[in-house]
Amino acid sequence: MVARINGREVRTQRESLLQHARRAGVRIRSLCGGMGLCKKCLVKVERGSELLSPPTHAEKEIDG
């Protein structure tokens, strides 16, 4: 899969968006280690959301 984060292309397989962003040099806070508990790593997907894996339980709770 190819992700474009802040204009930078990152190729990867089976990684989270947080992992993609970190490999692209984007600093995103995640006090809980990216588990979705602290909500510090919340990001907006502008395009391509159909390519994402189903949301986790924590992600569903964030969306309400």
C-alpha cells in the first residue's frame, strides 16, 4: 500500500496510519502507544478510507 502523509509518499504493508506517519517523519503524539485510548493520535483521512481496515473498538468509540 502507498500512503501520502503531508505530501510525502510512504510504502508499506500491514501498518497502522500512525506507523506510516512516523516512518514519514510526521510527529504525532500518542501517550497510550497508539492504542487509541488517549485520543492524542487522532487523524483525519481525506481520501482512500475505503482502503483502510475496519475500525477498532476504540476507533468506533471515538466516532460515537
